[in-house]
Amino acid sequence: MTTTHDWALIADAQRARILQRAAPAGPWRELESEAEERFDPPSRAQGSDRPGRVVESVGGARHAVEPRHDPHREAKRAFAEELAERLEAALRAGRCQRIILVAPPAFLGDLRAALPPAAKRALLGTLDKDLTRHPLAEILPHLEEIRPPE
């Protein structure tokens, strides 16, 4: 009988931790080699000092042009896409068979949107909480709330 492994991705927009267990009831352990932390400066530090200007076609009025996207928000989405790709690679390599996502609500939405179809099928459950800075002992009871479908 082959052992299946569950992975729990505990993430927010700047940090990611991965826990693994031998399914269905083995103990969770943290895969420290899979942890990642990023520095994501605030939006104001990522854009230019002043917004661009446009001149009206009639008259001499000038107006500031707001950026079409928030660079800070785009960095969060890019991080979610990178994490989704890592999960898919782990599934393809057979390192895990089922996944659990734990993230704050907004970032959880980004993760769900970024998951490829194979990872969506392997999704065991989600939890909309920010637990990235919590010790492992405090995370485990939350993971027990997620039960596989019967």
C-alpha cells in the first residue's frame, strides 16, 4: 500500500509555509526547505514619485493620470501564481496528492484563481485565516477543522 501525502499551504501575500502529513491521519510536520518570505514594499514605494500628467486638447488645463493598476496588488497576485505553480509541480512529482490552502480571505481568492485544474482537483479544503506567523502548535487545531469528503 502506497502512502499518500497531504500538503497544507499556510500563506499570506508575503510569506508561505508548507506542512506535510502522511494521509489520512499522520502527524503534520513543517517542510522548512519549502518556506518562503518576501519583502514587498508598499505601493507608494513601487511607483513613481509623481503621477504622469496629460494636457487637455482644448485649453491649457493639466491633469494627473492615475496608474491603471496597483503594483503592490499585482505583486500579491504574482506571488499567488508562483505558489500555485509550486503546488502543481509537487503534485506532478508525486510529493503530495492532496492540498489544503490556509490564507487570509483576499489572498485565498488569489490562490484559488491561480490554481491549475489538477491542483483544484487535489484541493482537500480551504481555511480563510492568517496563520503564517503562528507557531505550528497553534496551527494544527485549525487544520483538524478541515475534514476530507467522505
